[in-house]
Amino acid sequence: MWTGCFFAFGQNYWQDRVVVKVKSIYANDFRYFRDFQDIVEEFSIDTIIQKFPHSSRKKCLYDNKCVDLTTIYELRHPASVNQKIFLRKLRNTGYFHYAESMPIARLAYVPNDSLISSQNHLAIVKAYDAWNISKSTPFVTIGIVDSGIDFLHEDLYEKIAYNTNDPVDGTDNDGDGYTDNYYGWNFTANSPNVKDDINHGVHVAGIAAADTDNGKGVAGVGFHAKILPVKV
């Protein structure tokens, strides 16, 4: 489900356009310089587009941290052009801060979890980009070695990798030495009680693999992955 508009940039680039940022001292005149016009003719540049036409240069006159967007242009050329040679010639003019191939932007998958807009870390770790490639699988289990878990939490109870081979019945049914470790294991008390008393493990588990795209709570980076509570 698409609930937002994030852009992700992959390794694919447009074959018929590049992006340049003109040095400020050449911003008004670079189109008319003879060597630039020669490049336009040689590579059949048919379109020169100012990428941010509504941006203003004035505010950058008094702010050293300001980025002047008015000098960024898109140059379009036939797809048959050798773009590497084209870019090299543009750079050699000395008129540009940079001249680069233009990545193809695509919409990134955004889950519908109600609190996702407050999860700034998802963009920082490029989770949206990753989800375009894979949303993991329930066969992947993330061990949460922390203060425990709330197995009744609405964003977690369906994400726990329950040990169905050892239900809570007072018997070590799977013979692994940990009796009733259906929910996980508490290594501090050497018991199956993995209840989180301070809510730190709950928080960490949610970041890792909260129930995602369920219309409530937060989104977990692990998306479809399961969690195994280990209380220490």
C-alpha cells in the first residue's frame, strides 16, 4: 500500500540526460561561451532545463550555508551519445561544480503504519530503499537480547518466533534444555519468563521488526522478519 511519496535512487541512470551545477561566476553567460556551444553542437543537446526555476539566489548572498539551486541544469541529448565522453568535455570547460549522470528516481514503498512519519531513522538507514529490494521473510529471525518482550503488544505479538515445539506445559518437549521456552528465554532468571519490566526490549524489538504495514503503531526495519526474545 502506498501512503507517502519517498524517492529512492538506484544504480540506474538516464541514458539521454545529465545534470550540471554551474559555477556562480558563469551562471548568466555559460550558454553563450563558444566552447560550450561547440559541445552543444557536437553532442546534439536539444534541451537545457533549469531544475529549480522558482528558487531564488538572493537569500544565498548573505548565507554561507545556503545552496544556490538556481544554477543546477538538466541537459538532454540523444541516447546514442557516449555520455562518459560528453561529461568529460563538460567538466573540462571549468564552468561547472559538477557534471554527472542523472539517476532514475522511483517511488519507494511506504508502509501504512500510523506512526511512521515520526520514524526518522528509517530514511537514515535507507529502509525505504531496502524494502524496494526485499521486505525480508518470516523465515528470518532476529534475536532481541535485551530486557524482554511484551508478547501481548499489538505491534509485536504476531512477530514473535514462537517455539511451537515446546508449549508451556512444564515439560521440555523439544529436549533443548530450556523447559517451556515457547516465547523465548530469560537467562538472568534461567526461566521462560521473558516479560519486559522496563520496556526497553519492547522498544528495540519494535525498531527491529514491529508488525509492519498493519495500519497502526510503528514500522520495523525487518518488515516480515520474526523476533526471538532473549532476556538478560
